[in-house]
Amino acid sequence: MPGKGGSSISIKNKWTKTKWLMADRRLRPLVPETKRFTRSSLNAMTGRYKMVYFKPTTGTGGGGIARIVRASRKFRVKKDGRTFEASSTAALYGRLNKIARGRSYLLQKGIYLQTSRGKPFDLRVTMQKTAAGKWVQSVMFVKLGKKNKVVTNYHQGGKLAYLEPTLRRSGYSGAQIDRYKKRLKTMGLQTARCFDRHAKRFKELGLDVALDRDGRLWILEVNTRPNFSALKSLGDKRLYRTIVRYGRQYGRTK
């Protein structure tokens, strides 16, 4: 692993980062079960969960992700706006293996996301380091999914929104929202400390956090070079300016 000092580092391999989270006693319960894609892990995961996500081990912006839903005796798979069905796990494995084309993929327990006005959403918690090397939870926002899309990402047609109004529209009270904000901040700090134990040169992290329909929080993945530019799409530029201000302290922004 890289040593101290120098510019911020980025780890693209989702499996590496997921293993770090799962090895942390506090964070392990917050991570949906995740396995490397093999014939046996596909059998196990689709047997255990009604919904499973199939995602490339490397890749950004939500590209290449498929959602597998078990429906009675068949599997319905949705990827990039297209849907196909498989009548058995063997047939499903064959189709997914073709999509993978020898590249590494992961299987993750599907989380049924909370919705706001009918649109599924997840949360982004951004952690950034100050010039003094202290982790700060700089901004939090929501990624509102487009109807019928597999993921909520901005680059897949999703929209960014503010945390509090979105949660209010989902029926949460002011007190509940405050509790979620505290929990998200704690989750962000615990994740940052976990990543610091593996390499000291992380300067920014973007946690993608699911809020499920039972009100439980899950860490879906952690980005080590989160995209900032989509924040410009919000009417109020304060969140974008905050991220830029912190980014300046470690040379990401000017």
C-alpha cells in the first residue's frame, strides 16, 4: 500500500474496499452481503435473496450494473434499460458470464430503497480531509433515481436533491432526520478511519448509503475519488462551494 504524504490516492477495486469494510467490526453489519461472482456464489446469493445486484469490480457512474430479481421459478434481469429472463440459475450464470466476458464482477444483496414521490433514492456522504489532516463530513445529499432505472446515479439519468426535504417527503420527522444525519456522520468518520488503517493518503471519500424501506442504513460502496461536478446541477451552489473549498486544501480543486 502507498505510504504517507503526497497527493490523494484512489482505489478503483470495489472488492478490495468492500473487504476492508467487512473486516471492520463496526462497519460489517452495515454492508449488504457481497461476494465475488462465481457459479457457486450466484447459486447461494440468488437462493438467499429475492434481489441481487451484479456489478463490475471496477467502474464508475453506475455503468454495467444489472439487477437480478427472483420471480417464482425464473429470474428477471434488468441492465442498461434492457430486460431478459432466465429459467434456471445455470441459464442465468451463462447469460451473466457472457456479460462479464472474463472481467471480475461482484454480487451484492439487493436493498429495496426508500422512495420519495415514487422515486427511489440513496444518500451520498462526502468525507474530506482538512489541511491539518483531520477528516470532516463536508456535505450530504441525495441521488434520486429515474423510474425504471437500475441505479440512482446522475450519469444514469438520476437527479441530485437535498437531504432534508427528500426525507421529509418520505414521511420522516425533523427529529428522525436529525438522528439520520448524526448516524451518517458517524458512519462516514468510521469509514474514513477504516480506510486510513489501510493507507494514509486518502483525502476524500464518497459513501453511497442506502436507506431501506424499514429505515435501516447500508453502505453500498465507497468512492475514493467522488465526482463533484454533478453538484453544480443544484440550484443552491453552497454544497458545491463547500466541497471545492475542502478540495483546495489537498489540491483536488483550485
